[in-house]
Amino acid sequence: MSEESETEPSKRDTGVGMAIGLAIGVAIGSATDNLGLWLAIGVALGAAIGAGLSNRE
């Protein structure tokens, strides 16, 4: 594996955040029968979660 600089966000954290957000979006979308809306919201949540994970100290 390559070393990451401190200023470069971790791609792994971003991927984990996106996976969590998509899972949440799909679960809520299936429950409410509005998958299109919640899939998009899940992607946005995943991006926020990924950014938060990559900015932790």
C-alpha cells in the first residue's frame, strides 16, 4: 500500500462513508416505497460521512 499525505483525504474512508450512506438510503427508500429519492439522499449522506471520517484526527 502507498503512504498517504496528511492533506490527502483517505479514499478508503470515503468509500466506507458512501457504502454506509447508500445502505441507509436503500433501507429507508424500500420502507417508504420511494427508492429514487432516498438513494440520492443516501449518496449525499455518504459523502458527508466519508468527509467526516477522513477529517478525523
